[in-house]
Amino acid sequence: MIHIRLVNSGEIKNRLELIKKNQLTGYEKAMNTSALYLEKEIKASVARKRAEPKSWKTGNFFRSINGRLVKEKDKVNGIVSTNVEYAPYLEYGTSRGIRPRRHFRNSLARNRKKIVNYLAEEMKKNI
């Protein structure tokens, strides 16, 4: 006969609950994958691998583009953003002659259907 005795079972329980809390659901994984995919597409646009004009001098804007999953109480969002102060001028243009480059908007428009279909397929798998 084998006897197993758990020492510090409260600590083990707490660690297992933490792992469960931090584990992503299928939908969250799909949302995260979609955000990372869109990040990649926007970066390709910035680097002139898509139809938009290149937006690259130092690479700062390119490196600042970040796709991630944001979990709030009962909401999960895939976010792609940048924190550089001149990003709105690149995206929307200026009255001083900078033409809009539309990296974020065009990348989303080009890939919206693909992302929606991917999320729908992942949701079907989890139903």
C-alpha cells in the first residue's frame, strides 16, 4: 500500500489556483493571437511591405507598436497600440503637409474578415 502525505497543502492549493487564474481560455488565446497578428501586419505596413508609405526613420515607431491581451473584470480585449507621441500625425496626417499613412486603419481593414473568421472558429471549438 502506498501512502501520500501532502505537506503545505494550502500552499499547493494557492499555487494551483494562481495557475488556473492566469491560464488563458480558448477565446482569450484567440484574441491574443489576433492582436499579435494585427501587430505584425501593422509593422509590415510601417516597414513598407504593404501599400502604405514607409514610416521609418529611426525605427522608434516600429518598435513601439505592441499587440497584447487586456483582461478586465468581465471583458477581454485584444489591443494594438503605440505610445509614441507622433503616431497620430503619421496615422491621420497634419495640416502642415504630412499625408496620412493609415497603418493601423488599413491593416485592420485588410485583415478584419480574417480575424473575425478566426475568432468565430475558435469560439465554435469551445462551445
